[in-house]
Amino acid sequence: MLQGDCEAMKEKSEVFLTDTHAHLASARFAGEVPGILARSREAGVGRIVSISCDLDDVEANLGLAATHPGVFATAGIHPCYVHEPGPADWRERLGNLATRAEIVAIGEIGLDYFHPPEDGSETTAWRLLQESIFEEMLQLAENLSLPAVIHSRESTPAVLAVLARFPAVKAVLHCFTGTPGEAEQALAAGHFLSFTGVITYPKADDVRATAAVVPLDRIMIETDAPYLAPVPFRGKSCEPAMIRHTCQRLAEIHGVTTEEMTITTSRNAESFFGLSGHLLGAGAAWEGGCESGECVIV
């Protein structure tokens, strides 16, 4: 059996974690991505969705996705970047890039009511600008039949109101910290919810209470790397390799095993984003497995 066939057979049966939200294009990861991906694979991570905040991120993430099996990219303008999304032709360029096969969603898009206006404008004007770009991004998602990755920091009711105007777009509300009631509203609209290392923090009982009401078939996990490292790494730079701790805590909340939660969240991510293909590290020989292009079943 050829090595490629061996890889496909092994990957098909492997239980692996999926980090649905990491910022591999972040300047904080400059020059470190190969090591980050290697550590992720060693920790059992098979797939990573690398999230974009502006046009430069989209181009960088496309490069990563094209050269690293198991890495996927998104395209979108983060609500805190709406005042400087890119050059004058950013809409045309973003629209063209979003058609690439490596793009699995439009995001990170949404509304942010936590941070003050980045351009120094009045709050009402800033939020109207955010909403306008959010709507443009949702229309792009609808036009391309892509899901959306949503930022909803202290803005969940407003985000859900905008999403309701685009019923054809399925969305995941990332790093969800809303109330159980808000979660139920999002779920009723057909959306997914994703949780970060925040659910491991001692004082995050409210977030854990919300996570508990989310059905297993509508839940995903993420790191939001390089931010929000889970316990026991809190305060350090976060990496996808740390996602197992979030998965373990979510499994405890739902009364299932970590393996069950791993399988469930990876299956949900695969379905939501349409993920397929080789996992991280594909092409490397496995210890005791493939030698000289031949596969040895052990």
C-alpha cells in the first residue's frame, strides 16, 4: 500500500481535535507557525481554522492553508477593523479572495460593543459603521453560500437582530459568553455556539451554565489563539495545542468523556465548515507505520 493510502486510512479512523478559531496570521505568531503546528499535531489537533480580521490576514491565511494540510482559512473584516479594512479596493479584493477553495467561511465579522471606537468617532456612528460592514460581509457569505464566524462581544442581541435579516446564512457565534437565554435564541435561529478556554476559568460559572444548555450537535470548541489560554496556561500566549483543556472541561459540563466531546466537536466543525482532506502533519512518516513509501499495519 502506498504511503498516501496509508495516511488516508489512518486519518479516517483517528480521533482528533479541531480548533475552529485561531489567529495563525497574528503578528504575535510571526516566524513561529511551523512550531505551533507541530506542537498542535503532537497534542492531537488534526484541523485548525485560521481566522482573518482584515485583508492582510486573508492573504496570509490563504498562504498557510495552501501549504499546510489541515489548516483552513476565512475571509472577513473584524468589527474593530472596519475603519481600516485595507486599501481602497478592499471590497473587490476580499470578494475575489473569498472564492478560493481554501476559504471555508466569512469571518471574523460582527459587532463589538466592548471596545471604544477605534477611529475616535462617536459611539453611535462607530456602531452604525460596524453594522454596515457586518451586513456587507453577511451578504458576501450568502452570495458564496459560505457560513459566517461571528464576533459578538457585549453585543449578542444586536448581532442576532442583524443575523435575522440573513436567514440563509448559518453562523457560529465564537467565544460565546452570552446568557442561556441568548444561547437559546441563537440556537432557535439555527446557529452554532463555540467556546474558548474561558470555560476553564474559576469565575466563569455563568459561561459554563450557558455551555450546559447547548445541544451537543450545535457546539464547537476553539482557542482564539493567541488569546484566552485555558487553565493551566492562563496568562500565557495561547496555541491550538492547548485546546484539549477546553475540550475536557466542556466534556465535564455535559457529562461525557473527553473522547466523545472530541469526536462530537470535530464532527460539528467538519459539517459546519465543510472541512475535508488531510490532517495536520500529513506526509510525514508515522513511527512504526510507513517506511520507504510502504504501509505497515501494526
